[in-house]
Amino acid sequence: MKEYFLSIIIPAYNEEKRLLATISKVGVYFSQGGFPYEIIVVDDGSTDSTPYVVQEFASTNAHVVVLTNDRNYGKGYSVRKGMLSARGEYVFFSDADLSTPIEELEKCLPYLSGDYDVVIGSRSMPESKIIIRQPWYREKMGKIFNFLVSSVLLKGIVDTQCGFKGFKKDAVRKIFSRCIIDGFSFDVEVLYLSRKFNFRIKEIPVRWENSVFSKVNPVKDSLRMLNDLLRIKIKDFQGCYR
């Protein structure tokens, strides 16, 4: 099978209005690097025309791979599916809205090509640049969630939920093949397993811009994410991550 220098996973659910612009921007940026790459779009059972527009785009661009879920499983499921199918030496995942600009990848590669196995973007470090902030209540809930994550599972990481993370290929298989969280808490599980398996994690400040089209439900998804923290702890105690 063909190997790539870089793979990027973009999970998508009902993204017909902005997905093509995102893929095009990523493709133009990568093509300037002169390295082999692939863009893997995972359609998570969209009910709009997302699967059709992205398939049509992929039919004219050999760098784009489309994976389709038969129903809506969740962001964690879709990212996991894409990561495990990736063939890049370095593998990233990014939100479909490019809340973290693709150019921020330049900050990550030096760490991945060096001593680190996992590099994660952070919106909460002093050097981070927030272009458009979230509503105050979402920022507050995010801080509370990160406090709980730090208290229960994962100390020392300021922002677990920024949707821009990169991995060496050896780390991808070992981490994502063991993940079970299908929803938005999958980031915590990924980082928890990264640390459990002694992969070196580097958190770096990034530029970030809030999207008004966020799919996160502040109440329902927050409760589900808190429940997932307990699931991760219990699953580890039961030996499910061995």
C-alpha cells in the first residue's frame, strides 16, 4: 500500500456548506509542501448532501479519501475510523470548520519529527491566540470540564478538547485501536492512553476561532462527557485498555 508523509482526518456531519472549502484549503496548503499526503474525510451518517459533494470532489482529486458511516455514530467513532485507516508517517485530525487554521501544523511537525509522539493544540495557554471566543457559558463549562479531567484522569494538560492533534504513526495504532469512546470525550481517552503507554505529549499554543455552527450541545453533551470520564476510569480498572 502507498505510504504518505502526512495524513489528516476530517470528521464531518452535515457539513455540506463548508466542507469543500476546508478540503480545498488543506489540499492547497499541503501541495505547497511537496510531500505525499492524503486527506481522509469520514462522513458520520450525514443527512444533508455532504456525502455526495465530498464524493464528487474526491473523484477528481486523488489525495482525498472518503469513508462513510452507515449512521451517525459520533465524532470519536469517526476520528478513530479515519486514524486507523491512515497511511501517513504523521497523522493529524482536525475539525471540519478549521477552527485551528491548517497552517498551525507547521508548529507541530518539528516536535513530532523529534522526541515527541503526540502534539496537541491548546486554546488555553498564555501564548494561544483566540480570534473569536466561545460564548461565556461554554468557556466556563470547558474550564470546569478540564478541571474534572485533571482531577480524575489526566493531570498537566491545559486543554484536552481542542480539535487539532497530531501523532506519529506508531502511536496511532497502539492508541486508537484501544479507544471505545464514540462521543466528544474521545480526546480525553486518547490522551489518557497516550500517557498510559508512555508516549511523549507536547501541548502547544495555537490560533483558534470559534464556529457558530458547533455541533456540541452544552447541556446534553456535557453530561455525556462527564459520564465518559467515569467510563474511561472503569474500563482501565477492568483491563480493557491492555
